[in-house]
Amino acid sequence: MPSIRYGQYLRDTTLVAQSISYNKLAPGITRDTQGKIIPYVAQRIRLQGVDIYRLLKNYTKDRFLEQVKAVLPLAIYMSLFQIFILNRIVEPALSITFGMIGVIIGLMLFIEGLMQGLMPFGETIGNLLPKKSSLPSVLMIAFLLGVGVTFAEPAIGALKTAGQIVSVEKAPYLFALLNDWSGALVLMVGGGVGLAAVLGTLRFLYDWSLKPLIYLSVIPALLVTLYALNDPELEKILGLAWDCGGVTTGPVTVPLVLALGIGIASSAGKGNTKLSGFGIVTLASLFPVIGVMALAIYVRETVPVATILAAANPVATPVGDLPWHETSPGSDIVLGMRAILPLVAFLMLVLRVMLREKIANAGVVTYGIILTLLGMCIFNLGLTHGLSSLGAQTGGLLPGAFTHIPAMEESPLYLYLLGLMIVLLFSWLLGFGATLAEPALNALGVTVENLTQGVFKKQALIRSVSLGVAFGMAIGVAKIIFDLALAHLLIPAYLLALVLTHFSTEEFVNIGWDSAGVTTGPITVPLVLSIGLGVGGAVGVVEGFGILAVASICPIISVLSMGLLAKYRAGRNAREEAACVDIHA
Amino acid sequence: MRGKKPPASISMHEKEFEMNNAKRNITFLTDVCLITCIVQRGLGDTIVQAARDAGAHGATVYFARGSGVRERLGMLGVAVEVEKEVVNIVVATEQMNVVFDNVFLAGQLDTPGMGFMYVTPLEKAATYIPPEVLHKWGIGEKVSP
């Protein structure tokens, strides 16, 4: 009895095969009176329901999963830690879950919108601007773009959220900067990023070495920090100032500024060196420190404490009926609009007025901009209700592991030393895991492996950056718990980094300093900020900023030392080989 | 080290040949054809899996950029990736139809924008063929079990 496989049977009965000649389908050529071919325009394709479903499924699946991979492990890790180690359930669970979904969907829409809507602007402007304008006006545009992208950075919303937790009595100037002066604060950060964009562009054009630029930006930042150390009020702002650097190097700033820089360099026929893409991230995270401290000094000199307290009091008392744009869903949407629309308007203005160009594919770009807007609003909502809420909660409960806190009656849960170890280990693992999963770091690893001809392996870079961030997180949390002065941690660390920089090769200086910026994505930043503020609030210190700052400098040190080690090993191997040859000869 | 040094100009290939001191064989495969399938970036693995399920031995994937249907889909065009993966699968002519159908169905190529595939006849091919397989068809020396 002949047998047939069921699959084969199904295929034979359902798959109907026919043939048709392509000659019948190919369009005929039409010619005009002079015999020239009239270009053929294909007709629109009509889609059926199932086709739309298949296309959209493919389109959304990967982009969705990418964000899920970034958010879900962190959320699960924190929830499990809170439930099993801290014995507290996550509440309100429903609102946090929806918040997390909001973060995932928001980020997915935002990134896709960025690719479809804003990147074409950056590339077109970068390509055309240098041809049509002089260098000073090009640099002016680069500066303004730097300011604009800072406002559009999703993590900047986290600063606003953080500002609501700071106590006005304990740190009046910090409170003032984050609330009344928050616009000016973001503007100063943006100014720093703008300056970095200008210098980065010049670096593209003239192939400058990064080392002097680093000395020129780190040394003033350290001097400002030293100055602030003498003033108890200014000292409280140091954490915020150094953290701002990490906030700026997110998914909007880096690609847009790079697109502009690369466009300018390529139309000038320069910038072919492999390293020219690096450095902007570094500068964009150092200049804002100086900017924020300058603003802080200005506010300190001009506004007395009493004015801040007086202005803060009506805010501090909860008012039942705030206008719609200041309560949660409304404020998040307003914040999202305010972040994106100015940037889009600025890009449009440059393109239409300065360059007199139309954007190609206007429909797709509009779609991208709408996605960006929608994504930013949803992301902000998710940030408020999910990510920041979870971070602040876990952060607030963390000290309960080793000391008594009012929020937890049965605390301390563990012996002092054991509890402290648990908390530090938690921060260490959080830093390690979050960095290991960062897709941008993987991309950097591939670049680095190519650049160094395999001397510095991708895995080695990922490992050293992750270890750096992990130790940075642990030290940062320890800084908040023991209320250490941030300056005492940062100044020696940056001095060490400067010494390492002096001895490192140009490649490793570029890679090392940029690796810090890569790790501070739109999910890590709000999470770490809110954990820090939560811990700070629970142990009763003045401010909980500074974790990001420490977590940024540690990978720089670890990568630079790894680079020196690799160089030393390569040198030793070369010497040994030379010795071997001698013996054989 | 051996006592006799090979001359400096000799290539690795020739050196190996000399050291083996044996004739080398090349066995041509005939009745082969090439199935090429172009799909959106990220979907190449589905295609490779479908081809292997239908009996293909392997596949080569490379990246490319394509255009065509994307521009004709209107707003939904953004859902079609411009970056493509080109999957090359070499199969026996008798396998060709099964692999072709399986790949077509797995890649959902009956939806606009999902991709394109075609078959090219190949004159001959050559690769590693296990000696016992060769022997079974009366080619090469007998292999001790």
C-alpha cells in the first residue's frame, strides 16, 4: 500500500501552482513624439487584510521585542529582589505594570519615529549645509541643534520627576534649580551639548586629537567642583551637575549630532579616519557639568534662600484642583510636546529658510514625527507611573535591609553588615546586568574589535565596561548611604583617568571616554536616578544624586587600564617573539 | 623541524600536496541548481530553516538593499525594511520544487513586500563529499569501516 506523508498531502491539496509568463506582466514601453521613453510609473498595490496583518506583524515584532529585552529583565530583577529580599510586594502593581508597558511601547514608537522622521532631517542638513553656508553659520546651527536635541532627550523628563522629591528646606538651591529654574537648567545642559557639537564638528574637519580636548574640559570641570566644595550650598548641587552629563548622551543626541557632523565632514572631503565618530559623547557629557555649575553659582549669587522658600511654599502644600496640564496624564503629554516640537520646528526652519530645500518623502517624515511625539508622550507617562515609581519604591526600601526606616516597621531586616552587603551587591548586579544588556555597547564592541585589529576583543570591552558600571553603581549607592562628598570621589577618579589618558594611545582614549556615555540609556538613567533619590530619601540625606556620575567615571578608568594592559601584553609578546627569532637564528 | 627545508617560494598549497605525496581528487556535482530568496533584514533565518527542513544542506546569507514594492504600498511602505537579506541555497534538481515551495510558504512571499525568489540552473558544483557516500556510488577508494 503506497503511503504519503500528511504534510505532503496537505501541500498537494492546498498549494495550487500555476505559471504565467513575465512577458505578460511586464509593462509596455510608451514613447513620446521625439521617441524618448516616458518613465513608467507603477500603480499602487491594493492590500488585503491578511497582508496588512503580516506586514505590520513583522514590522512591530522585532522593534517591540528589542525594548522588552531592555526593560523586562530589569523590572523582574527589581520586583523579585523587593519581594524576596525586602519582603515587600510591589505596589500599586497594576499601575507599575501599565507604566512599564508604556515605557516599552513609548520607546519603541519613539526610536522608530526618530529613524523615520528626524534622522532624514539631520542627514539632509548635514550634507547640504556646508555647501550653502559659511563655517561660522554651520557651527551656529550645530550649536543650536545641540540645544534642541537635549530638550528632546527622553531621560531629561526624569530630572523633572526627580525635582519633586527634593526637600526645599534641606537643599534650597537644588530645589530651585530643579523646579523654578528647571527650564534654565535644561538650557545650560543643552548649551553644553551644543558646545560639544561645535567642537565635535571642528574635530571632524581638522582631525584633532581627543586628548587635549579632554584635558581642556575635565580640568575646568574639576576646578568648578573644587570651588563648589567650599560652599555648603553649592556642594549639594554637584551630584545633579555631574549626573546631567549622563542624561544628555541618549538616543536622540548621539545619532543626530553625529549625522550632522559626518555630513559636514564628508562634504568637506575629510573625516575619513576611523575615530572621528568618537569624542562628541565625551564632550557632551563633560560640558554640561560646567554649565550647570555656572548656573548654580549665578543663582547662588543672585537669589537669597528666603525667596526660594517663599516661592516653594505654595507648591509644597498640596492643592486639590491643579490645572489639567500640571497633573499626571496632562503634564506628561505637555512635556512630550514641549520636547519634540521645538526641535522639529528648528530643523524645518533651517531646511526651508536657510537651505531652501524640501524634505524628500514628506509623508514618511510626517509619520515619523507623529510617532516620535506619540512615543515621547507614552514614554513620559510610563516613566512617571512605571519606571520612576518602581525605582523610587525599591530605592526607598533598600536601606531597610540594614537600618531602621519609618516606611518599614520590621526593619532592619538583616544584621547591619549583612544588610549593607546585600544592598551593595544589589546595586552592583543592577549595574552589571543593565550594562551587559545595553545594545549600544555591543555595537561599540564590534567597532572596537575592528579598530584595534582584534587586540581588544568585543567581549573584553563589554566585560570591562560592565564591571566599571557595576562598581560605579555600588560606590554611588554607598556614597548616598554614608553621605560621602561626591567631590572626594570624583576628583581623584578623574585625576586618575587623566593620568591614564596621558599614557594611552589615541584609540583607547576615544573608546574609553566614550564607553561611559554608551551605558546611560533612556531606561537606565531614570531608574538609577529614582533609586538614588529613593535611597537618599529613606536614609535622610540631603540629595540622592551622584550615582550616575560615579557610574560614568568607573568604566572610563576600567577601559583605559584594560587598554594599557593590552598594549603592555602586545608589547611583551612582540619582544618574546623577537627573542625567539634570535635564538633560532 | 624536518631536515629538508622547503624552498621559500613554494606555496602552502603545494607544500601540503607534496607532503601528502598523493593524488588529490575533485568530484563534480551535477544536476544542481541555485535557489535565491531575497527577504527583509532579519527574516533570513526563517528562510534558511525552511530550506533545511525540506532537505537543503546549507545556505549562504548576505546583506543587500532593495526597492520595488515598498514604494507602491503607500503609507504601509514604512513597514517594509529597505535592508534585505539574500539567501543562496544550492539544492539538487529533484529537491528543487519541494525546497522552493517550502521557502515560498515560510517566507510568506504571497504578501506584497515580503520578498522575491528565483531558481538558477548551475553547470556544476564541488565541495566536500563524505568518502563513504562517494564509495556507495562507486567513486573513490573503499573506506575501512
